[in-house]
Amino acid sequence: MDSYNIIKVNATKSTNDKVKMLIKSKKINHSDLIFAKYQYKGRGQTNNRWYSSYDKNLLCSLYYDLSKESNYTIPKLNFIVGLSVLKTISFFSNQKISIKWPNDILAENKKISGILIENKIKSGKIIYSIIGVGININQTNFKRIPNATSLKSIEGKEFNSDHLLDKLIENYKLFFLESKDENLILKEYNNCLYGKVECKFLIQDKVFFGKVVEVIKNGNLVAEIESIGLKEFKTGEIKILI
């Protein structure tokens, strides 16, 4: 089983960018993890900013070397990481935690965590993955982030970020091991999806009502949408609204 080495930094541009710098200088090894108290240019998907108060949240990026592995795909990595983060938050909260496809974790239908996975691919194979995760822990003021929440907001008490990191690493180990059974991990991922009863979607700047049916092995979303019916969507073709 992988041994995770935690590298703590006070502040950095973003933890994913810090990993990239260490890759260039050849000063990082498989399963090294950067853990920062603050990032001044944190990023989410499509280069959206990730705003976080100093020393209030869990901000980390894992370097995972897959050069000797042949059975990992981008969707599979998304399933592993999504479940790892969800199970970590669920350990510290009694509220309903769900995955909003493709990369957000919700608590009480508000965003509590974001995931940014960046992969180095050569000849169709993932060489390494940089797995960035932000979890809102003790921050309660979210002026720049609509529909956001934190563990403190939903549980009414403060949490130790080191404890959350320990649990996240424990779940990484568990789900990377469990991922050998891809059908099992996909089933578990689908059991945790937001919007399976009903939700709103944004498609080409128009809002539609419908529900999430499932995410399939290639990572695409299958949704049932009013006036459209059952349809498969790639990332970027549809947005789930909260």
C-alpha cells in the first residue's frame, strides 16, 4: 500500500501549481502530498478561482505516479477521488453529502468541496496525476462564493484540518485499492450522485428541469430532461445547477 508523504507549506499560488514546480525540479515522489494553509491563486475547473481564508480549510494536492499502471482512466480517477472526498466529509458530518457531477461535493445542497485533477498523458496513457482538493472546514463567510458551506457551518463547531487530511489519505488508500473492481466503484459513485430525484440543468444558456439517471464508465452523464428525454452528455455540454 502506498505511503503518503505530507509536505506542509504556509502559502503557495496553488497546491497543484506547487506540485508542477516540484515535478520540473524533480523534487517530488509518488504519493507526495502538498498541504497548504493558504493559496493566493487557487483554481477550480475551467480556471475558476477558488477563494479560501487563511488556515480555515483543507487545501491539498497529491502527486500520483501512474507510469507503471495500465488500468487507470480519467473517469476512473474521478470516481476514486470523488468518493474519497465524499467519505472524508461524511465521517465528520451527519448531513447528507453528495457528488455533483463532475467535480463538486455538496452538503445540504451547498458546495463544500471542489476537485481539480490534472493529468499528464502520453500516447493515450496517464503518466501521472495531480489531484487537487479543497474542503471548506472552518470558514463561514463566503462573500465571493454563492451556495457555499463548510463543516463548521453545518455542524456548528470547529474541526482540525490535520484530522481531515489523515482521513482523506485513509480514503485514498481504500478507494485506490477498491478501484480494481471498477463496476463496484462506479456503482458506489452513482449511489452518491446529486439530482437523482430532480434538479435543474443548464444547456446552451437555457435552464431545464429533469433528473440525473447515472454516470457511465466513460465518465459521461446520462440525464432525463423535460422536452429532451434521456440523453448522454460529456463534461462541458451540460451543467447541474444548485
